Amino acid sequence: MSTEENPLQPPPWLNAPPVDPYPYEETHDLRQGPDLHADLLDLLPFIGVWRGRGRGGYPTIEDFDYAQEIRISHDGRPFLHYESRAWILDEEAKPVRPGGREVGWWRPAGKDKDEIEAILTTPTGIMELYLGKIEANPPRIEMVTDFVARTSTAKEVTAGHRLYGIVEGALLYAQDMAAMGESLTPHLSARLIRVGG
């Protein structure tokens, strides 16, 4: 029976051999890998691996100390890959348990590429779409949620506000959150040192 007579033949890729590893490099180190896209020049100071400590809290939980690593990288296209993982610290700065994680993308927008669109997702079922402004001197990003989506089992988060800045070579940020019936309230703040890139 020919393919014309039986259109339900298996697709040609079904039994194809395995492919080689992903062939395109992504880097957080501007000394190697693909060239930085021109649209990302104002975001260049944020690219790298950052590690440091912060303090968190919210009206519905007890305050806590945490450590965090943020990796911001690119692959030559006009967006940045953002990944953050945190862990809770005890009074002696020893790790207690894993904390928040999120991944996403930052993309310059607007005529002069001085606006930012960011999509951030968590493994706890929350996706946030942020819109904001990029300032080059000093390097600063401020963004607020335009949309928050969550699964039926995720905690109720309705809005967010984030501020990132490079201050004396360190990455400082503050995050406000509206959740669990509370209005926009300070939630996280940290100072991270560049450890890679």
C-alpha cells in the first residue's frame, strides 16, 4: 500500500537516529561564546553569574535569611536567559533547605530598546509577565507585572514589582509581591557578587 493510499504512515523522524548535542553555545562570560546582540548593550552589566545573601519576609510568613545564585546568559540573540535558585540559611548562615527557584527570559523592547519584557516561571505553578524600563547609567531595571498566571494548586499571587541595579559592582535587587490577599508588599531583597562572567 502506498503513502497516497495510506496517509497514516509513520513520520520519517519516528525511527531516525539520535542527534548530536545542542550545537549553539549559551554564555554568561562575554570573553567567550557568541557575540552579544546589539539590542542587549544596556543589559550587558547584568550578564554573569551572581551569588550572595538576602532577607525575605511577608505578612503571612516569618522573616528568613537566604543565599541565592542568579545566572544571566545569552546565545547571541536579542534576549537574556535568567535563572535563579535560592536556599534558606539558619542563624549561623548554614544551609537549611532549598528555597525559591525561577527561570525565564528578559527581552529589550521599545523603539530605543530602553523597555524590557520579562517572563518568569516557578516550579510552584506561577508565571509572571513583567514590563518595565531599562536605564543604562547607572545600570538599573524596574519592572511590574502586566499579567500573572497560576495553576490551580499554586499560591495566590496577583502582582509583582522588581528593581535590579548594579551598585559598586554588585547586583542589588528588591522584589515586592501581592499575594494571599495582601497588597503589594516588600518580599525579598539581596546583594549578590559577580562570581562568573
